Amino acid sequence: MTNLDGPYVTVHFRLEIEDDWPPASVENLRAVDQGDGTARLDNRRTGQPPLNRENPAH
């Protein structure tokens, strides 16, 4: 994981390349550091508001 400003970290996933696919060897996803050595993935688009946990459809 790479530490970003605030509670966010970047989680790096190494990808196995076979027959030149996929074209990248690493996938990076944004996550929220849970403070206990774990992270919760948060792959929303930049600027998208947080999820409403009481009404997940919004």
C-alpha cells in the first residue's frame, strides 16, 4: 500500500501477464486505511460523493 494524504491509501495488485495480456503488470485502487492494518476499497470516481450507507441506492 502507498500512503496518500488523509485516510486514503493506494493498494497495488500485481497482475500475472500471459500472452502479453493484460497490458499492465500492476492495478492500483484507492482505499480507506482502516487503522488496523487493513484497507476498505473505495473505487469511486474522483469527486463522486461518499455512499449514503442508510440508502445505498444513492
